[in-house]
Amino acid sequence: NPKTDLNVFENYESEVRSYSRSFPTIFDKAKGYQLWDKNGNEYIDFFAGAGALNYGHNDDAMQQKLTEYIQRDGLLHSLDMATNPRAEFLQQFNEVILKPRDMDYKIMFPGPTGTNTVESALKIARKVTNREKVVTFTNAFHGMTIGALSVTGNAFKRHGAGIPLPYSMVMPFDDYMDHFDSLTYLEKMIDDDGSGVDLPAAVILETVQGEGGINAASFEWLKRVEELCRRRDILLIVDDVQAGCGRTGTFFSFEQAGISPDVICLSKSISGSGLPMAITLIKPEYDIWGPGEHNGTFRGNNLAFVTASEALNHWKTNEFSDSILNKSELFKKRLNQFVEEYPELQGKVQGRGLMLGISSEKEGLSGQLAQAAFERGLIIETSGPDDEVLKILPPLIIDEEGIEKGLDIIEESIKAVLG
Ligand code: PMP
């Protein structure tokens, strides 16, 4: 395979397992939806930094703003002291995202990663309700610290912590079992004093499970979860770390279902540039922490604020979200063709917006396809409990040419792998 630079393994011997093994080359440059390695090979990006690069690599406007800010000796690190980039982000987020949607939330900076926003959401819910348990769902993924991991429904990952904390209750996600009404089950467990289940502090969910296999909950199911939460004073936490920032077509993934969470977790693409940033949105009445009750050294990265404000410009017109839905249709059309034309895939297309996947019942096939695609110049990952889903997560700014080229590579890979 001419594109694989095997020396990379020598240099990386001291590193624990990482993506350098799945994508064994040294990447050198990236722009928009493309990357280049040090040998000049070109790659199309259907991975987008696991959802951290919705606006692509090195967006011109973000790059310019960053350069200006650094050259004028703007503060890089300032804990959570007031700075202009921080103020500008707060103002932009209110003006561009919250106000037009009539959403009343306070914004908190919980720490730099997705896991940090989840931790803060769990802590708030437990403090507000003075209850301990949190309902989570089969195949959920919420992060790698012990709290977030304890509400992650994946045994392999949970056991990475040795003993997961006992405060989560894993319930069946929408469609987890055929012909099984998971919500009636959950309601019964919570409403019935004889069930042995304590009234939980919160329910945490992804509207489309990313790491869990691109499982999209129906809007009806999401609405029923919300109703249950309202009826029993349980906080509804939507983890929009991967599905948010436009990934499913609207800025928040849950907007389409018309639900109104108590706490919203955003990270990955909130900075727009790939710089680490996370925010937690909380209904104002839950702003109960005193100063210092939740702090962290890297809570306010000014470079991330600079690019985050710029990223929000994409949301000033409806054109951007319409374009995501149009691109989604292009993808779905061809992915469905693949499934029909190659029945040996035993495949099914799933997902919403530009968070799509082909799940295959054939063991190991999705991983082989991802590998074959990399060798042909496409960066793509798998997800799901058995890595059974080829996960399609391109930058939202990808154009038609990039979409078709990437899909051509997937088709070539299918042909090569199926022989
Ligand atoms: N929640 C969801 C839904 C995620 O997809 C992820 C990351 N894949 C996280 C939380 C954790 O984010 P991070 O890796 O930035 O800590």
C-alpha cells in the first residue's frame, strides 16, 4: 500500500493506542474537507475530528481572526477573567442562537472537553434535585471521566474504569429491541414504587447516538421522555456534544423534536476550529453554584472564543442549515443505492442530517471498509458496540464534489472488500 508510511509506527512506539494506528501516516496540512500527508497524498475527510470540525479545517475567516489576535498580544490564558473574546462569544451566542429560538439559558464554561460539560450537567442535576441516580440509555456515550463513563452504556468502555460508579440506570434506547416500547417500560419502572428504582435526578440522552452506532431516536420518543421528566420533576439533559452545532441540520439536534431540555451539553464544534472548548447551557433557575463550586484552569480559552464567535456567523441565515439537509439527501440517496446494489453488505442506512452511517450485519466488514477507504484517500471511522457501523461525519461545509469523491471511494472500497 503506497500511502501507508510504516515508519510512523517506529516513531510512535512509545505512545499508547491511538488513531495513528488506524490512519498510519503523518498528516501535514488540512483545509476545508481535505487533508494532506507529508508525502503529498490527499485525503477527503468524512470524520471531521469526530465531529469537532463541522466548519472544516482552517476556515479562512477564523484563521485571520486568530492571527490578528495573537499578533496583537491578546491574552491566551486568563482562567475565567473577563476578556473581549469571551464577552463577544457570550453576546454572539445569545444573539445568533438563543434569542431567535426564544431559548432562555445561562451559559457556563465547564472545562475544555465534552466530558467536562457532561460532568457539570450531572453535578448540577444531582445538586438541584438532591437525588442521586441518573437514567442513561443502552449504547449511550458521554465521555471518559468516571462520572461521564458511569452514564455510558458500553460495557467495554465502562470497565476501563475498573468499577463504574453505581449511580446510573441503563434503560433501553428507542428501537433497542424490536417491537418493544422502551418508554412504557421506563415509565413503569419510575412510577411504580414496587419496582425498586429510585426517582432519578436526571435523564441524559443523545438524540442521535454517535459512538453507539448512529442510532437516531424518533421525535415521538424524545417527546415522551420529556413528558416523563416534566411529570416527575426529573431534569432532562441533552448531550449535544456530537449531534449539536448543526450536525443534524439544525443548530441543536433536539430542536427538530420540539423538546426543551433543562441542561444542554455542547463541545466538539462549538469553537468551530477544532480548538478545545465546551459549554453547558442551564435553565436560569438551576444557576445555583456559588463561585468556585465548579472551576478549572482551562475553562476559558480565548483562542477558542475568537473562532467560536466567527463560527456562529454561519448561523445568521437559514441557508447554512438548508444546505446541510440538501447534502444529507445526496448522501442518503447514494448510500441507499450501495445497500441495494451490494446485498452482501447486509447493510442499513441510518442517522440524521450529516450524522449518517451504514450498519452492516457482517462481522468486521465496516472496519475493513474503513481501512480500504483510507488506502484510497478517505478518512472515515466506525462506531457501534461491535464497530459495525461505517460512520459518515463530513465537515458541514463539504461541497458536492467532495461528497461524490468520498462516496466514490466508499463504493470502490466496497467492491475491493467484497471481492
Ligand atoms: N458526549 C458525546 C455525545 C460524545 O460523542 C463525546 C465524544 N465522542 C463526548 C461526550 C466526550 O467528549 P470529549 O471526548 O471531548 O471529552
